[in-house]
Amino acid sequence: MSSTLSSPRSSIERVRAALVAAGHPDSITEFPAGTRTAADAAAAVGCTVAQIAKSIVFRAGDRAVVVIASGANRVDTKKVEAALGVSVRRADADFVRERTGFAIGGVAPVGHLAPPLLVFDRDLLALHPIWAAAGSPSHVFPTEAETLVRITGAVVADIRQEG
């Protein structure tokens, strides 16, 4: 992979291009204080942690599985497996960067280097607006849950870990 594909600037541009191609407004905003975690993003944006659509990457063999989850939820991998019909396991930072083109903390729901399997947390559908990472640990974009489901083609499922 070339260094151009993995630079933060090109990652943001991939997200911007994917949003525009899907007919979504280019609403990417930078927050210099950082949006690496759901709590950081919520504080920067001024919303609840639940409104942060965090992208958590797992792996199913050599394929990335991106779970777009409410920032308030922990992901139940058994529920993700049931939704997709595949076994998943945690992905390390190298796998995340290699398969998605994003560093952990900036994984966007769109603009991946290779199409991942996508699962969308049903709990996000009740929130307005939601905010997602835009390719770097300091860039996010606002959107509507239904819009993000439409442009990602993600499977909507209950993925919240109980307890």
C-alpha cells in the first residue's frame, strides 16, 4: 500500500469523496482537540456519547467487518456473528489500517480501501443527529442514521452487549 493511501489527509479525502458520491453533504468538520474516542468526540461536538457512531473493526478471515455502533454501547460479537452469518474476531491496528485505510480512532463508516462487511447498531436509529469519524482522529461528520444505513448498505441489527 502506498503511503499516500494511509496519510490522514488522503483518508479524509476518501471519506469526503464517498459521501459526495452517495449524495451526502460534505459536512466534515475538524476538531483539533481530537475525537479519537466516543467520549472525546461527544465532548468536542457537543452531543451525547450515544450519538457518536463509532466504527469498530473486526475480522472475518481476511475480510474487515466494520460495526457502526452507538458510542454508548459495547458490541456483542455473538450478535454480530448472527447478523452476518460469519465468525469474527478482534482486528489489530495493522489489519485495520491495511484493510480499511484508516488508523484506529479515525475509522469512518465509508471510504474503505476494500469493501468491508458492515453492521449498523439498531440503537442509533432512535438518535438525531449522529456523528461519525471522517478518516482521522480529529475529523467527524454529522448525518442521520437512516442516511448512513442507506449509503453504507449495512445490515441493521441489535449488537449491544447486555449488562
